[in-house]
Amino acid sequence: MRTTIDIPEELINEAMKVTNISTKTEVIKEGLLNLIQREKIKGIKKFRGTVDLDIDMDRLRKR
């Protein structure tokens, strides 16, 4: 998909430099993937301590 966006050139250049990604398209894709992953992790962290899996490790090892 093609789209036109206004991103500060310094921001793109710094992202390309620190990630060693050579194209603007790839650095944008990587940034979006990282943003999505970070937000999904935030959602998962909400469940910390609330899910009781009731796992019997000894029984699982014997399988």
C-alpha cells in the first residue's frame, strides 16, 4: 500500500542508523511491528497474577 506521510528526516535517519536498516520502507515497517508488539505485551501484562493455570509439573514430566 502506498501512502504519503510527513516524517521528520532526522527521525528516519537516526532510526536507520541505530538499526542498520538501509531503506526507509523497512525502517517504517520495523517501527510499526515494534509498536504493535509493545502494545500487545501491555495487554498481556494486565493478566499477570490473575490466571491460575493449576499446572502439576510432576504429572507433565511423566507424560
